[in-house]
Amino acid sequence: MDNTFKKGKADDIVSPDDKVPENLSSETRINVGEDEESKTEATELAGTTELLDLEIQDIEGIGPSTTKKLREAGILSVMDLAVAGVEDLAVDINSTKDSAASFIMAAQKLLRESNILEKEFITAEAALRKRRSLLRCSTGSGVLDELFLGGIETQAVTEFYGEFGSGKSQICHTLCITAGQPVESGGLDSGVIYVDTEGTFRPERLEQIARERGVDPLHALKNVAVCKVYNSAHLELIVKNLGKYVDDYKAKLVIIDSIISLHRAEFAGRGTLADRQQRLNSIMHKLLRIAEIYNIALVVTNQVQSAPDTFFGDPTRPTGGNVIGHASTYRVYLKKSGENRIARMVDSPYHPYGDVRFTVNEKGVDDLEEELRKVPREEK
């Protein structure tokens, strides 16, 4: 792993448009044996409208009055409108749900016509070609990357859950360093947004990980934008305006550590459970829309609780219930194993379920010696 991460340059942060040719290189395409198809794709990408050229006024059916209301509600771009929720938008602009839904659909239509979003219907072959062109960010551990079949991918929400000390925040800190590295070195060549709800973020740890991995610590620290969140309402506001922050900081990775701690503390008792779950549901689906439309990787950590009715096996369960479970694209369970850690793929649309063993050291998340990687059967 020492040779994986090279020393960064002062101007490593680039816009997503600058990386389109790399993401769609010949190595990541399906070998269909026809050059014409590749030429057609290149032509379409070359003609793609720049995102910054799109204005809310360009959306069909939206005039100056509605534009003013949208801006007052914090919706400043076409992308912001495309990822908005119908009910929230209706309240923000004092409109009906039907009107709000039509505005959102019109924004998404404009993005599709500009080749920023894919068409509503595409063939499975085209979907596979698109999947193979997605960026993946290394976790810093080879075995963890193998568990994810290449690393944390964009356009998805990846959830890590486990008890305290299981390595959740350490993975997040390591990702802050790896994401800033060039794409060919396993990074995203971009900025990082770190939303800290538990007070666990430590810049000193980032500096240490960067030094150990041969990365310029100053550049690494400047590459990460940290937001300290103090209550659930603040977190909901940050998520609502997340698209703007992604553009401002040129981020391709957003980390929320953790997603539920504030809601869990503020909504205590069964009487508040329905309200808490609805708020979490809104947050998670907003994050998923942002990940897909902005083409970023979203990582969230989650706490755990014990199931008292479990008599056999591990009683540890992630908090948040089915709301967080269904909204997460990939779900990984972390547990302590002596001085080391075990990661288990619990839920994924296509990853094989399995366990890997890794460690946490001065380099952040790292591999063990070869003979120690395999998880003993009795520990699973």
C-alpha cells in the first residue's frame, strides 16, 4: 500500500467535467468490437452542455416570479431543483404539490436534454457500460477495496455501522486522504466534505495519515471541508443545501459521521419514533438523489443497538430501522476482533457477502499480514 498514494500537488482539485475523458477510457468500456459506438459516445459527451451554463430561468414553465421564490428558498441552480423533495418545495415556495412536482420534473428534463443526466430509459448494456465508468475511491486497505470490488463507488450511499471503536471514524478519516489522490492512484482527485455530528473529527489524525502515506499534509488538510453539526435541525439544513456545498468545494466525496446520533438523542421515547423516522427517511432519500445526480460518493456511519430477543448469534443491530437500511445502497458491518477489525458486507445489490479482516494504525485503515487476513470461522 506504500506505493499506492503519491504526494499530491497544490492544484489537485479539478472539476468533474475535467475528468470525463479519464472516466470513460477504453479500459472501462465493454469490448463490443466496434469503434463507431465509442465515437458516438465521445461525440455526445463533447456536446454536453456545461452545468454552469444552465440557469433556473431556462427551465420550461418557470418565470421571474417563481425564480425569485426558489432563490429565497435556497434553490440557486437547476441541480438544486432537480434533487428537491416535492413536499418541501411546495412549502418553501408556497405552491401546490402538483406545481412543485412539475418544476422538479422540468428541471430533470432539462438536465437530460443537456446530457448531464441519463435518459429515463436506457438498455441494460448501456447501464453496464455506465456502471463500469463510475469512479471508485480506495479505503486505504486492499482487502476492504476487494470487499467493495474496487472501492467506495460514486452515485451510491455506503453505510458503515458498528459499535464504538470498531473503526467507523478511522475509515472516514482515511477516505479524506485517499479521495484527494489522482484517479489512477485510487482516489477521486477532488475535495471532501466531512459532516461531523459526534465531535470525532480530528485534523491531527488527517495530518498523521497523510504523512504516513506520503501525501502532502498541508494540501490534504486544505482539501477537506469540515462542518460541525450541533442538532438535528442543523443536519437537515446542511443536507438540504448539500448540492451547493458540493459545487463550492468541488467535492466528489461526502462523509456524514454519524447519520443518526443527533436524532437518536433528541427524539427519545416511542412517542417521537414516527417523527424521527420520517425525518431520517427524508434525509436518506435526499442523500441518495444527490449522490446519483451530482455523481458523488456518499459515506454515512451509523450507531448500533442490542436486540434483547436474540438468543443465538450476534445481537448487534444498526439503529434507524428499515428507513436507513432500505435507503443505503451498500451496508457494511464493522466489529472489533482483538486489536484488529472485521468488515462484513451485509447488504448490496451485487456484492458477494463475505468478511475481511483489516487493522487501524498510523496510516489509518490498513491491511494485515497476508496470513492474518482470513476471518476464522468461529468469529463470523
